[in-house]
Amino acid sequence: MQVREYTFSFEVFNSIEELTILDSLLLNKAKEATIHAYAPYSKFRVAAAARLGNGEIILGTNQENASYPAGICAERVLLSTSSSIFPSVPIETIAITYKNENGLSNHPISPCGICRQTLQEYEQRQKTSIRLLLGGLEGNIYVISNASLLMPLAFTSNELK
Ligand code: THU
């Protein structure tokens, strides 16, 4: 028997003022986009903004449905949109934020399991890292250098060969 360990490191910034101009601009774009979320059921508006290799910024927001499982998270809306508009342009960084209409937005949220699986595959496809900036409307910001770090022991297309 052996024990294997998985650890990863990420950066924590105290506020948006500590980020680079490019990163703070991206997070602000995500914050602005929370208004476009369709979240009448959860009242939890999530937005993601991606900066692509060609400088474009793409937005995605959560889109809910009266048939709850039909709803889709902001991250996967963003990834599908980016891949549909700029299929061969890599995503460099994604900022993810939220506005909780029933509570606070003062700490980072991180992508759900399905979105982690999806992010992992987009990273594998583009063969370069997707950096994540996670932050609420206020408070700390986490910077994760590589989205796949959130998905240890991922099931990938390699298994299907
Ligand atoms: N949601 C996202 O859009 N992204 C996440 O990473 C977590 C959750 C959405 C799904 C649902 O519309 C609402 O937030 C509450 O779960």
C-alpha cells in the first residue's frame, strides 16, 4: 500500500486593487455581467468573463429553468460561447463572480464539479492553462494558475482510447 498526496497552491489577494490592471478589468466585466444572469429561482447571479489570446473578452452568466436541472452554470455558458465564436483561440484567464440577492457576496466561489470537468477538457483541448480569478463583489480574490488543479484524478478523453 502506498499513500499518494494531492496538494495545490493558489494566490489570495485582499482586494481587487491588488490585481493587475488587466485582471481587475476582467473581474469588473464579470461583475457588470451579473445583471444578465437569469436566476429567478436561486436569486444567485453568477457571471464569468474570459480574456482570450486575441484580446477579446467573452461573457457568460447562469441561465436557469423552471425544470431546474435544465439550468446551466455561467462557466459552461461562457466556455460554449467562446468555443463557438472563437473555436481556435485559447482562453487565457476566466474571472468568476456572483451576486447573491438573498445574502452577501464577500468571498470567492469556485466552479461546481460539472464545470470543473468541463474546464479541464477545454484546457486539455487548447493545450495551455486556463487561469481562474475567483472573487465576490467584495473581499478576497483567489487566483488559480490552472483550472485543472481543481479536478484531481479527472476522467479525461485519454480513458476512451
Ligand atoms: N452556478 C453557477 O453558475 N456557477 C457555479 O460555479 C456554481 C453555481 C449557478 C447554478 C444556479 O443557477 C445557481 O448558481 C445556484 O446554484
